[in-house]
Amino acid sequence: MSQPILLVFDAPGATAAQYDAIIRDLEAAGESAPRGRTFHAAAATADGWQVIDVWESQADFDRFAKTLGPLIQTHMADSRVAPKFYPVHRRIAGVAATGVKPYILAVKMTGPVAEYDTTVARLQAEAGGVPFPGRSYHVCGLTPDGCYIVGVFESSDDYERFANKVLRRVIAQCMTTPPAMTLSAIHNRILG
């Protein structure tokens, strides 16, 4: 069985117009829903653009990259592109995505993965084993020094309710070093 991967694609200086041009060209090439990609989201960041993908395997992404690579060169040649790949440690599906303005929470955690596992177990226990309302997706990839965690919320209000009700408190109880967290409005999201 293949190892699923989390792809975090940071493109400082990139814009929504450049991303949209790549998406249009992928659609024209018949690659709008490439085989093996199970999740895709894109959002503006403080210094450019970020794309988050989850792939069933590195081989699936490598096949798609043959089409994607030239399009990045065409539309984002001036951007410093820095894709990173992390093996998926955990995926959690939540409530079906219906939000008008979904948000993505990107979390960079340094420290032992056991702290992440303990945090997730405590969050799930506090929720009674059901997905938190408004959270539609969660994935954790293993980094050399910890985890890269992605959560999708159906609105910024859904995130704030989750953060204020349990997340901040449980992180303080379970993690030695507070993680770096960034909440961004999603420009485009593709499931599957």
C-alpha cells in the first residue's frame, strides 16, 4: 500500500490571478481532478500564495507534476516556489463542506508527534467522539521536527468557536511548545 502525502506548496509573491490561470490551464488539459489527489485548497498568505494538497502517493503527484510543472513556470516564473512533502500521519473527515466562505488553519508544530496524538485524542474525547461542527477536514503530515497540520473550517466563526471552546486550552495542556497557527480564507477548494 502506498504512503499518502501532504503537499504544502508556498509561493511567496504569487497572486490569485496566477493561481487561477494555472487552474484554467489544468482544466483545459483535463487535469482538474487528477487521479490520486484527495484534497486541494488554495489561499492567499501574508507574503503570497499557499496550496495544500493530499495525495494517495508520491507517484500520483509525480505523474500530475509533469503537467503542473510547466504551468507553474509559465504563470509563476517570478515566484520563489517551495513545495514540501510530508507523509500523512492522520486524516479526519468532518461534517460535509457547505460553507460559503471556508477557512484553512495551517499549524506548524515542533516537538514529538506523541504531543499531537495526545492533543487529538483529548480534543476527540471532549467532543464525545463526533466531528466538531464546522470543521470539514483535518490532515497531519510528519515533518523532520514535528507535524504540519491542516484544518478546514466552514467559516471563521466556526474556527473561533472551536478555538475558544477547546483548542487553545487543550494545546496548552498537551504541547510543550505552542504551535505557529495561521488562519486564511480559502480561495478555492476541491475535494477529490
